[in-house]
Amino acid sequence: MPPPLQSNDASLQPSEARRQTNAAGNDHPLRPLYGTTIAVKQAGNHPQHKRNLDYVLRTGLAGGLAGCAAKTLVAPLDRVKILFQASSPQFAKYTGSWFGVVTAMRDINRQDGMRGLFRGHSATLLRIFPYAAIKFLTYEQFRALLIPSNQYETPLRRLFSGAFAGMTSVFVTYPLEVIRVRLAFETKHEARSSLGSICKQIYHERPITKPSHSAVLGEAVPALPTPRSGLINFYRGFSSTLAGMLPYAGTSFLAHDTAGDWLRLPTIAPYTTTPNSKNPSAPPILKYWAELIAGGFAGLVSQTASYPLEVIRRRMQVGGAVGDRHRLGMAETARTVWRERGWRGFFVGLGIGYFKVVPMAAVSFYVYERGKIMLGV
């Protein structure tokens, strides 16, 4: 009689081998529709493997490079969008049309040259590399925690994996975002501020109460500044950012993964995918144009879902640079936007947002996916 079957992989019965391989997420033919894209479990990439320091560092590097490439591509549009969102007096007349975007960029280029279109970009890169690195690597970690196997693969778990990753990354890097917005918001050539002076200005800003009036003379009495200054100023608008990160980061990863599933459907897979030469047992890799489509779709969905909260956040971030430096809360900022422009005020600059975010997301996911392949993760 033949010896009894052992429990190692080499001698498992075919049905048992398929069952264990599929449970680990490594058998592509038996893999369900969900789970075939960004966080694909290649051979050996089970949750325990993803907690390896080498895996974390490699995914972080791929994510950081992806973020820098994407932001550099759209830096001029980002500058104009910030000026529109924050209602810069000098550029308010340009809002509402694509021609206004072109005119604003032309004026900035005429006044400051190409460097003006990239104003604040150095701070952007200082922020975006750790931000994107943390976002992508923590997405992989949260995904491994919430989706340990294919039976847990659901859209809701994908959504929360992305949302938690976005919240973690924005908490760590938010002060650099505030500095970047301030640099991009400046338009007066004679009043240019250095990175150091911007940091000192934000740190020492103190919100002031509205002036009271003298009951006798009827004159305005200057209000004393409240003692709220310091590091908390670098988190101005953070509450709206956290609120907006759930729809933005969550829907971004969800939409990208879902689009990847659609593009890997058997009917169109021969045209949209190519075999993974480094890991034949893993699902096929999307072709470059298919990966760009999946990333662009993710940008379109996430931008639409989160844009109103982004407008509120921008207005709160520049609150100390305009007006009486009164510290606006999220609800008060929303009422101000509604009073000034109605519901359309929450979507001002959305066209620029699409024009910026769709290619940015496409490039970001493309560079990340190809970066993971090059780095062997």
C-alpha cells in the first residue's frame, strides 16, 4: 500500500491543495472577483508577510515616489485651484470658466514666470512623499487586518481600509499641507515670504474676537487676542480634513480596486492584461493604459464625493491670512460659503479639480503598481 499522504504542500491531494491555496489568496483561477487589484495577494503575500519590515519599506518607497510623480504633473493646476477655492481677491474674477483657469495661469506666468506656477511645490514634495508613502503602506496593513482572506473581501472593508489609511497619513503630514497652502495662496510679489517666515507667521497667529463698541462714544474698542496660538495653528481645518478623508481615500481605493476587477473580467482580460512574469501564479497585470483608466476612474469618484469638504478645509486653512484672523469653525465656514455663493460655492473649482485629480490619481496608482513590481512586492 502507498504511504499515507503527508500534510506538506508538495504531497497534498489536488482538491486539498486547491482549497488551501485559495484560502490563502494565491490561486488566481479560483479567486473571486473581489481582491484582484491593488492589494493582490501574490504568492506568499499573506497578512503575516505584509507585516514584515522589508515589505513595509518597499511599499512605502513605491507609494512615496508615486505621490511625488503625480503631484509634480499637476502642480500648476493645484496652485490655481487653491487661489480659486480660498477666494483670493486678485483671482476671484477668473472663477467659473475654463478660460478663467487659462487666464489665471497666464497672469501668474507673466508676473512670476514658470516658478510662480510651482510656488509652494517644494513644500508639496516634502509633504507628499511621506503622505503618499504612509497612505499606501498603511492601506496594505489595514487591508491585511480587515481582509485576511478572500471570504472577507467586500466593498465596505475596502472602503474602510482606504479611509483609515488616509486618516493616518493626513494626521502625520497635515502641518506641511497648511504651509504649502499658505505659500500657494500668496500673490503679492513684493510681499513674498520664505518657508521659515511662513512657519513663524502661522505659529504666532492669534485669533481675535470681534471688536466691541463703546457704550459712551460709540467707537470700536480693539479686542484683545485670545491666547490660542502655537502648534495648534498648523492643524487649522483638520476637522474638515478628517471628515473629508473618509469619502476621498475610502472611495479612491474602492473605485480603483473595483475598476481593476472590471478590467480583469474574462471577456476583456485578453485585451487589458498581461501575464505576471515574475509571479505566474498571481493575477495578470493590467496594461499601462488599463491601469491609467482604473486610476483615473478612482480620481473622478473620490473628487466628486469629497469636494465640498475640501472647499471648507481650504477656507479654514487660510483663515489667518485674510480678514480679521477670526478662527472659523467647520460649521461657520460652511455657512459663510453658503451665504456668499449658495450650493455652487461648495463646488467652485470642481472642473479644475477633475482636470487635476483624474490624471494625478491615474499616474499615482500607475507608478505605485509598477513600483511594487520593480521592487518585488
